[in-house]
Amino acid sequence: ETSLNVPQENIEALLPIIDSWIIDIKDLDADIYRQYTGEDNSRVLSNLRLIAEADRQKDCIIRLPLIHDYNTDADREESRKALSALGYSKFDLFTYKR
């Protein structure tokens, strides 16, 4: 399980040996991601593209939470659409409990 917010070299090293990935995205919107995590999501996006370029999307479950005071169902749907455009198809949509 990963947020993918790691150097690309880490993902490159793991791609040949990891059978399935559980990826916790939070949200693809850069502002929402930064507000919630305090971090930039450019590594996440780059690593998602790297996995897609390796044609490994079918091995991934993407977790997209609804996070009170941070994102909305519409935000989460936009993230899902963008990820679907990259070929990801397995999503875990859930709500963070307060």
C-alpha cells in the first residue's frame, strides 16, 4: 500500500516485483492534495503515469476517499475520471470518518 509520493526510482525498482498495488491518492487536485497532506502531488502524478506506461493499471486498486472539509463527491469523481483516462479501472471509494 502506497501514496506513490516517493522518488520515481523507488517505483521503477518495485514494478518488476510487486504483483498488486493499493494506491491511496487522496485527491488528484493539487490544491486539495496540498491542503490535506502538506505536500505537492507531482510525484504521485508522475508515478501514476509510470505505472500506466508499464501497462500495470490492472494490478492497481486506487483508493479515493471523501475527506470532510477537503474534497467533495464532485472532486472525487474528477479524480476518478482522470485516472480512468490513464487506464485505471479498480477504485475503492470510501469516506474518512471524523
